Amino acid sequence: MKDIINSPVNALSHILFVDLKDNTIGFHSQIHRQLGEEGLSQLERLASEELQSYNAALQRFSLQGYLEKIMNEYTAAKKEVFAGHSLGTLFRQTLPVELKALPFIDDQYKVQGSIGQGNWATVPWLAILDKRITETTQHGEYIVYLFAEDMSAVYLTFNQGVTRPIQETGRREGYAYLRDRKEALLDLLDLTNMNKDENIHLVDSGLGQDYQVSTIAYIKYDRGNVPNDEQLIQDLGNLIDDYRLFVEGVIAASVDEVNDEEVELLPQEDEPLKDEQVLSMLHQIQSHIRRQGFFFPEHLIENFYLSLKAKPFVILAGISGTGKTKLVKLFAEALGATRDNGQFRLIPVRPDWSDPADLLGYRDLSGRFQPGPMTQVFVEARQPENRHKPYFICLDEMNLARVEHYFSDLLSVLETQEWREGEIQTQALISPALLGMPEDELKYGGLGIPENVFLIGTVNMDETTHPFSKKVLDRASTLEFNYINLQHYPQEAAQDADVAAELAELNHLFVRSDYLALADAYDTYQELVVRTTGRLVKINALLEDIHAHVGFRVRDAVCFYMIYNERYGLMDEEEAFDWQLLQKILPRIQGSHSSVRRVLLNLIKEAIGNGAGLTFNMDSLMEDASPLYLEWAGGKSPLGVKHPQSARKLAYMLRRLEEDGFTSYWLS
């Protein structure tokens, strides 16, 4: 399937060959002989007919016709099934191909259209981007056709990306920045016969407002009154000319002649990966880990990555010897963070830790501040030359001491994250009372948790360790390592140096959160957020009976996880929500009362869904749940379960409740 998706030629490689040097394609010699002259002649005629049909279609291309078609059909289409809709094909394939055939749009341009990601967009668009300065509509300058929500008009616009300014400073300051940029750019560009006011009207609220603010100049075409193709092509050609001159001027002037901020037009040293590259990078990380002789369950690496991306604090729980600490070390190592370069730090937690001084530091008898191991990493990570590098701190056996006692300051400061000057910053960790010397104040004053530092704790649950409070669980994702397949063996240790180098060059933005508040992502992923919140509301109604329901903090973290998963295409939605149910909801459940049994049964019913064919009689199962949980005994797993990982864990918790009279997520 991958071959078919990536290239039909790969799927037919036993029949066809491709010569990239002279750009030709043909049959292998044995196929050539089998076809014979008659067969080859037939194929040649068919190919000729297809080419003639294609060229005739290009000659019939009518931009006016397509624009009118979209405005006439889009509103009704939004009531139809999104997947596979013909308008999606029109935006993503047909129109980009047709526009690329125009003589003034050459290979330096990327043409891209969208009617939404999984759901109908409020404002569909068709963009033309100069790849020398941007390949995404999130930043940089580009040309884009924007369709009004009510389909009353379409606007040919010269536009600027809105995502980065709004993410970094918030909407109010982001809008002010975009308006200032517009004025600076208008001083540089002719944009003849285009409107330069703000009277572009796409929507009354939501994402469309971002487009309205970011538009530098536009031409409006009303539905039913779109000019002929000659005029449309002339308008587009004139704008392409202005765009080309602008890009060449930016490149020639090294971008500092536009304004003080103009360097943002060109790819940055700390530019994040494109969304479509993330999956490939995660596969490379997984390959690196396997080459070191370690194998983790399917999608665990993706889950670990998404958990870190949603919140920079993750807990790895499970029995001893399952590779929890090794996962952190190898994941960090794959990104160039090693013990030797100081970007990976393992901190063994001691049972006698009772306050933050053991981690952060203390003031000694001479009045000097003695930094703790975590403070040392924070100081190093915030140095200007290191701010693009990822730093990983692994707190090994972190629940040997009470986490709420020694980690409380960090938990509180984590909640103060906010965007300042394009970076995520927090309040200071070190109290001024501890900094008695001027040099201490200079070095440690104002030190918060840098955005390029990621915290991971490993925990075992036995008689020597302490449980977690809901305060900790709310602020972390919990990954469990209790299900082990011993029949995985090391792969060959050959190391691809190019892959290792490519991974090591990834900067901290690969892991850093893109959203701090749900408002940062709500406009773009509104339907996914509403769906996910609906699931949580249903679960909360069950959890309220045992006072284990979740609040806004957990809701936001789950939504962020689901959004990143959709952006990067890592798992399907049900599988991603299965991980979140397992990690953010189930760790809150414990007790011995019958109400806990009822909650577990209701949750496992939801997790099983309708596809497994299991009978479910609540009254009978309240008396004896063994017919249900024994479906998972001996490593078995019923087929057709909607959320298999959560269902398996719930079955185990039910069994512990029935056999021991008490249950908890943490019992192993």
C-alpha cells in the first residue's frame, strides 16, 4: 500500500523501469518481448489518446469557470460527506495542476489548495508560494485566493502567514504586528490595480479574521460577476511579477532592508519541521533505538513524542527492567542530547528528599547559593548558544520520595508558562532570598524553566515507593510499561551516519509545545476539539460518582495531544484517544467501593464499543465480573475492541478489585 501511495511506478517495478537521467519510463526487456509488436502498438495508441485528452482538457481550462463553480457549490457541499468529495480533488489536485501549466508559474512555485483537514474549512483557499522564502501558509509571504464563508466573493490576495506571530505573542499583539508589516511591505511593492484597504470580508469571526488582518492587498471578484479568463490571468500574472520582484529583492538584500524583523521571511536556524516530516523523523528515531538492541511496543515512540509535545513533563511507569530509563536516554540520544554534551541528565531520586532544595539548590552557611542538579541544567540550557538545543532531564525512580514535597515548586512554575517575545517563559524558580551574593543574582536571578528543557520521571510501584496525587497526575502524561514481549531480538547494529546526523540537527522546536491555551488552536481544529471534549464530558459524568472527574487542565492536554496527532498523521483518532484514556483518565481511579466497580464497568463498556461481540449485563457483572475480565486472561485480547489498551487495563483493574477488594491503576 505504501508503494501504491508513494508512486505507482514502485508498485509496478517488476514491469517498468524509470531512468531519471533522461527522464524516461519503459518496460523491462522481458516484458517488451512478451508484448510483441502488436501489443506495443496498441499501448502506444492508448498512450497517445490519453495525452491528447489531457492536453485538450488543459486547453479547456477556465479559471473563471472553476471560481464560479466553487462559489456555487461549496455551501451545499458542506452538508455532504467530506472524505473523497470532488471539491477536495478540485482544490488539491486539479487546480494546482492547471495553474502550474500557466507559463509564468514555474518550478520555483508551490501551488497548494485546501478545503480543510478532515472537515470542511470555513474559508477554503488556493495558494501560490515561492519556495525560496516559504513552503507553508503559516509564515512568509505568498499569493492566495480566499473564498468568503458565504461564497459571495473570492479574493485574489497578496498575503502573509499568521500562525507564527499569533502563536508567539497572542492575537492582539499578533494583529498589531501584521498591520505594521503590511505598511512596511506596501512601501516596497507596486501591487498595481489592487486594493490596499481592510475592506476584505471573509467571515464575521474565527480563523477568517486572521486572513483579513494578514492581507496586504487584494482584488475582489463577486459571485456571478467574475471577469473573463483573460482578465483573471492578467491579474494573476501581474501579481506574480510583483511577487517575484519582491522575493528577489529580499534575497539580494539579505532581508535586512525591509525592516528590523524581516529576517523572519527566510528559513530560520530554529525553523520547526514541516508537519509532514514528523512521521519520517519518528521512524528514524525508532530505527536508531532498535539498532541499539531495544524494542518497544507499536506506537509507543509516537505516543511518547506526542505526550512530550502536549506537556513537557511525562511519567514512565511499570515494572523494573522494562526499559523506561533507556527509552528516555535513547530518544534524547537520537536528537543529539547525550550525557557527554550535557543535554541529557539522569538524576537519581533519593528517598530522603523532602523539599525542592535537593533538586534546585540551597543557600549555604557562607551565604552562597549552591545549585542543585536541575538548576545546573536550566542555566546551561538558557545560554544564548544553547537555546535551540533540546535538553532532557530524567528523574530516575522519582517516587522513592514524595513527589508533591520535592517537586512542588516545579509543578507550580510549569503552570505559569506563557508566550513572551516568541518564546515560552515561566516565572522564576529560585527565590530571591536564596541569592545572597551579587554573582548569584546575576547567574540565577529570574531563572525559570527554559522552553528547551523536557522533564521525564520513571517510577515503579511497590512497597518502597509513594503514590501520586491528582495534582501531579493532572500535570503529566503517564505511560505504562507493564506489557512485555520477550521475543524481540536486537537488529543489526549498522548505523546510517547520514540519518544519525540528520536527527542530531533537529532543534528543540521538534518537541516544544506549539500551544499553551486551547484558544491557540481552537479556530483551526474546532471540530476535533469539540469531538474530543464531548468524549471527555461523557467520561466525566461516570467519574463524578467517585470524585475522579477531570478539569480544564486535563481537557486542554488531551485536546493538544489529539491535535498534534492529527497534524502529523501518526495514528487514527480512536487509537490516539485510547492512549489518552489510558494515560490521563485511568490513573485517577482507585478504591474498594462498589461505585468504583460500576465506574470501571461503564468505562470498559465504552472502551469495548460495539465491534467485539461481548455480552454486557450490568447487573450480572456487578455481582461477578469474571466472565468479562477473563476475556483478557493469559495475554488474550478480544478482536474488534474500540480502545484495546484501555480495555485491557480496565479488565486488569476489575480483576484486582474482585480478587483483592481494592484496585488502582498503579498496582502491578
